[in-house]
Amino acid sequence: MRGWRIALVGDALLNPPSTPGVRPIDALRLLEQSAYGVLQLPPPGEHRLLLAVIADQIAEYAHHGYAVVALGVCEEPGQGLHWRRLAPLLRHRGVALPPRHLVRCQGDAEVESARLTAFLQAYDLPPEEQRRWRG
Amino acid sequence: MEPPAQRKVALIAHCLLNQNAKVCEGARYPALVSPVIAALRERGYELLQLPCPELAFAGTRRWWAVYEQYDTPAYRAHCRRLAQAIAPRIAAHLRAGAEVVLIGLDGSPSTGVRFTSSKRDWGGRPNRPQDDWDIVPGRGVWIEELEAELARRGLPAVPATGWALDMGRYDETGASRDLEEFLDQRALAASAGRDDPVTL
């Protein structure tokens, strides 16, 4: 039943702030439609131990046939991805950096939803890797 | 003038947002457990995903297990590390006066809230017949350690329930009814207690 695809998701995409005049995209719905499980990243700030714990989990998935992507937000500091800290943690664990997609929260929700859906649906591991791990 | 709405935060078991974390043969959905997420979002809860202790400890290809098999010093130390990683985020919400609830996974040896799984003689090759384990009242190991970490930090107990995913035969309708009753009771309790907020 599992979808074999995981998205690291910036907190602002999961819990969008309410901004007058801005309709946020429904990232969770789009992730569900494309069968991606979610690994939530914390909001901007210092989260050393939590990011190390998250990196351990990403490594376990990346080493066992799961496709991993990262979804951030243009308007957030560091795009909400903690990339300066997370990237070395992943490299240290032998994990190739996941492809990233940035959502423009101030942009048109329909356009941004279509861009995100196209990104999510286009990505997966090469077929030989899928066969090796997923049976 | 109306006071600002109280912030509501749901601490949710990792696999409710990511079924890829489930034990072999344990995933019931391809991605996330949509009835839980819908019930929480409809009621205005922000989501705070807990780490998955079993995935980080025993990996994606682990077999199923019961409470007694995870009740080891090494696994408890691992759970304490995860609890120390996530506790500052929970503490920040509690200290800011948010209404915080915990949604675990009933029947899980790690994340059970109302019920966990038990079988004193399990071990070795996992070739037992289906449903050959007991569901007993009690917390899973991870929830025990998380609650202990919050208590060490002087934080109040967080109201908690479990989504009945690991109870043997899965009943989505019954699980939804339980969760919605819990959330609606929390809403009543919160509205009754707004004049007497807890100060941390």
C-alpha cells in the first residue's frame, strides 16, 4: 500500500500563515493525490538535534528505494528548508541531495498548485531502482 | 473586542502523515491518513509531526513487534533522544498558551496512547498467525518516553488519544468517530476554560 515517495515539507506549506488577500495552496491535498508521504521540517530557527533526527530518517528512506524530494517556500528565510544545515547532514550520511521545488505563496494559487503537481508527478527513482527495492 | 482565537496544535504520530514509515505490511494508505488530517484541519489545528522512533531505530524493512520487544534500554534511550529533539517545539507552543493535543496510534508498541500491543513470548522468526497478539490498555514505549521528557521540563500533560490503526482489524469509521468525539470534547473544554488559562 505504501507510496514509496516522500516529501520534506517546509512548515509554512503544511501550516500556512493566514495572510489577508492570499489564498494558500493546499499542499497536503496535492501531496496526497500524488501519493507522497510527508516529513515535516520545523519553522525557521535553531533546531540542531531535530534536524539531525530528520536527516537520519531521510537517509534510511534514501538508502532503501524511496524517492525523496524537498518542498520549500520562496518567501521564507532559507525557503523553510534549513538547507545550510540539512545539506551537510545528508552528505555526511551518504545521501544525494533531494531535488527541490519552491512554492511562491504570494503567487496565484492555481498556477502554483499546477507547478507543484507537475513536479511531484514527474519525479521518481529510475525504473531499475524501483524494481530492485519495491518488488 | 473579541480576544484573538487560541492557537491549536496537534502533535501527530509520524505515520499519520507518512505511511511509508509503517512496519512491513502495516500501511493502510499510500501517503497520509486523510481522515485524521481532515478532522484536525477542519477544526483549525496546526500539525506538528512527531519523529518515528521505530523507523529511525530498526529501519524501513523491520518486522512487526510488540511492546515487550521494544521495551529495552537501547530503544528507550533512542526514544529519549527523539523526545529531546521535539520537546522544545512542543514547549514553545504550550508556553505560548496554545491548546495542544496528541494523536498517537492505538495498538502500536511505540506510539499507542489508549492501547498498545503485547505478547510476552514473542521473539525469533515472525511467523505467528494473524492477530496473534493482545491489545492491552496502556501507552507505547515512545509515548511513555515523550511524556516523561515533557514532565521533566515542567510541562503539563497533553490531552491525548490514539487513531486505532494498529488494533488488528481496521475500522476507519469507528476510528473517525472516536477522534471526532475527542476533538469536540477538547473544543468544549477549551471554551469552558478560556476565562481561567493555565500559566506556565
